[in-house]
Amino acid sequence: MNHCLPSNFGLQQDRQAYTAFVSVKPSTQAHLEVPIPPLVKKNTWLLAIAQAINGAGMQLVPTFGAIQVVMLLGNAAFAGVATSIMAFARVMTAYFVGRLTDQRGRKAGMYLGLWLALVGALVIGMATILGSFALFCMGALIFGSGVGAVQQMRVAAADMYPPSRRGEGISLVAMGSLFGSGISPLLVWLAERLGKLLGINEIALAWLLVPLLILPCFLLVRSIQPDPKQIALELHKYYPAWALDSSGTGLPNLDQGNYMRVRFAAIFSAVTVQGQMVMMMAMTALALKALDCSLSQISFSVAMHAMGMFAFSWPIGRLADRIGRKPVILTGLIVAGLGALLVGLGVGYWVITAGTFLVGLGWSGAFLGSNTMLTDVTPPTRRGQAIGVLESWSNGAGMTLPILGGFIVEGFDLRVLGFFGAILVLFPILSIMQVREKQGFS
């Protein structure tokens, strides 16, 4: 958690690699005119498909994580520990995976993540069958490390797009998770049917089916050519010079104090909304189980949450490019707070499900906007580490808040958790309000 970027963070050697202001609000004209090369489009689609397939496995964490812990331990006090363990794994690995991708390319990090996710899913499935909490924790650590490494897909997307379309590029890959959220209920449905036929625990079987989804992702990543980091270092070969220029104050005139403020604002917003989202997601599954909802109903509710997170990624990315990162982040924080309040009402299945949808939608705006803002002021040769720092702190919040949420639900009730989740997202608003945006890339 004490990963810190160097004070100059590569500013001296990388000033010519990109341009940025404190926070750039790209011009609408540039956004409409900058053509995207066919090669970049192909790579983006490959990343999005890989994200979709891999995302189906990731959806099993909020669907079954809390339920599995209760099954293995017999009480709900540590219901959020599964999500927290996976977040802990991402905390410990995100920065180092970012360094790896900065040195060896983005594909190296994605390959590593896929292998770890595959092995972790198998271990979790076996742990559920054997009733071993220790083995379950080991599998969660491995799977969480893999999920964290695969998040370098966001960096890969940012690498391939000019600043005036970077939000859209990141969002297109993020939308892959939307299709993953649709595959996940089908995976659960299949596991339920096969589990009854084979006499195997359906939750365990769902995890054991995940590697069959992950294997094709290796071929998809292999087909991405050239490595997105190489594209980032040679953007001038893919886009006209005017598309890479800024009409605002460039990086050479950006003092370190301003740079650190925008970096802090972006990371703080991402950390807060990530922690709040993971906490609400983990506890919502347990609340629905208490209402005697079926596994399919819980899976559908989690899928609606994922729909909120990813279904509107593309229009949100376009908004971030057109009106600026700042208003998109602020709106996202507010929507996430409203969603937490709805979940806290806990008056029925559909109210809770609507709340989880809004929590996901708010996360989408705040998290995607924050990632785009951070990459705006980070050179390609440091971008993996920058996102690694954001991931480390975000997952640190995702590690601690679900445990805290479990104690809140156990000691009080879901209503108190809802108010707590709403209050959390108010804190980063002040730092985002201090970020200045200027029209750029015109």
C-alpha cells in the first residue's frame, strides 16, 4: 500500500511523449474529426471480447463470495472476507504488474493475469467441494491476483487512443464486461442444472467451469498486434499531428504541485467509489439471500449491478471526451450515493436491485473518468505503474470496506450500511471540484 510514484514520475524524459493540462477537456470538433485506424479498432475489439469472457468469471465473486464464506464458517460476521481477500491480492500485485507492463508490454501483464485467474478458479471450486476455508482463501488470493493483472487492459486501451478520444477508448474495453455479466447468469444456470445431475455443489461447479471460459482469452491476447504500449510510443504514426497537439498549457508548463493535485483527485475519487461499490455489492448478495431469493435471482441482481457498471460505458466515455472528465466524475459520485441509499431501504428484491444498479452506474462514471484523468497526465512509459497505484489503493478500499460492511450489517442493519455508503462518496467531491479543466486538442 506504500507504493509511491517518483517525485518527477518520468516527467523529464517523457515530456515529448504526450501533452496534458491539469485536466484536459477535449474539444468536440477534434473528437468528431480524429479518425481511428483499423488496426486500433481491431485491437480494441480483441481486448473487449477478452474482457467479456474474463468478466463472466469475475462476476462469481459478488454472486457467491459472501455466501461461500457463510457456508464455510457458519456466520455472517466475516461475509465480506472473500471480496476483501481478492482485493488484498490486487493491492499487493497491481503496482508490480504495472511495472512489468511498462517494461515488457501490456500483453505480458494480461497473460500473467489469465493464468492466475484460471488456477485460482480451480482452487476455489475444489475448496468449496472439500469444505476448506483455508484452501478457499488461497484460491481467492490467486484469483484476485489474476483479476488485478488483467485490469491492464484499461491501460492498453488508453495507450492506443489520442487524448481527445481516450475516454471512449477505455470505455469500449470496459463495455466488454457488460457481455461478461450476461454470460455469468448462464454459467450459474448451467452449473445449477449440471450440479443436480452430477451430485456436485452448484457453486463449486460454477467455479470449476470458469477455466473453460478463460482458455480462449489467450488466443485473443496473442492476436493483439503490435503491443499497445508500442502504439502509445508511436502515436504519431497512427494519428495526424494536429490530433496530438494541445491548445492549452502543455506539460512543460505544468508545475509539480498542479500535477500532484490532479493525480490525487483522480486516485481519491477512484478509491472511494471502488471501495463503496465493492462493499455494497458484497453485502447485497447476503441481504438477498436473507430474503430467501434463489441463486438465479441473486445472480440476476448482480448482473443488473454489472449492467450499471458497464452498459453505459461507451456514452460515459464519450461524455468524458466531450464535456470533460470532471463533470462525469462528479455525477458518478452522486449517483453512487443515491444507489447506496436505495439498497439501505431493503424493502424488497426490486428496490435493492435498483439500488445496486445505480451503485454500478455511479461507479462507471466516477471510475472511468478518474482513470482517464490519470492517464491524461501520465506518459506511456509510466502509465502501467500509475494505474497500478490507483488499483492498489482502490483495492485497499475494496479490501477493508466489505469487512467493515459485514460488521455494520451484523451489528446494526442494512439501512445503516446504506447511509454509510452514501456518506462515503461525498468526500472526494471537494478535491475534484478543485481540478481545473481547459479546452484542449482543438
